[in-house]
Amino acid sequence: QVQLVESGGGSVQAGGSLRLSCAASGSFFIINNMAWYRQGPGKQREFLAVISRGYATTYADSVKGRFTISRVNANNTVYLQMNDLKPEDTAVYYCNEESNWGQGTQVTVSS
């Protein structure tokens, strides 16, 4: 069982930046792919980015060039650096590892 805890959300103005963190803990041998998703008001949960244990990354077109996913395997933590934030980025951001989800962290971007 893997527990995921996100942090780093908050409120920023358009054009600003935030860095989200997600720490994995629990009983596991290794963590393979880790991903970020988000769910905006009245919207379905949306894939943002994924990173493999070997640091290969894939991004959704909506965030490519603005968001960067990274990880530190030694402490089982994944990050999401978000730059040039837009009001449409307002959502609850979730960390994901296989079937495990964090509780989410709110990001609010004002115009």
C-alpha cells in the first residue's frame, strides 16, 4: 500500500509560478511511474504529466512547455513545477502512482 501526500498548492496571479510536491510512503519495494492529474470545477480529472523511475517524461499538450515534472527516487518524491499559470489552471491537483491517489492540493489562479 502506498500513501501519497501532496503539498505546495495555493493562490497566485496569472503569470505566476508554483511548485507542487508529492511524497510517497508505505509498504513498497520501488515506485515506478508517478503522475500528476488535476480536476477543475465541473470538469473531469485530467492527466497532466508522468515520469518513470528512469526519468522519462510525457506531458499533456495543455501544459507542455509550462509545467515540468521531476522526481527524486531516493526519497520517493515527485514534483510539478508550474510556470506561466493561467486562470484555467485553477483546479485540485492530484498525485498518482498506479491505483493510488493523494488527497489533492488546491491551486487557484486569478486574472
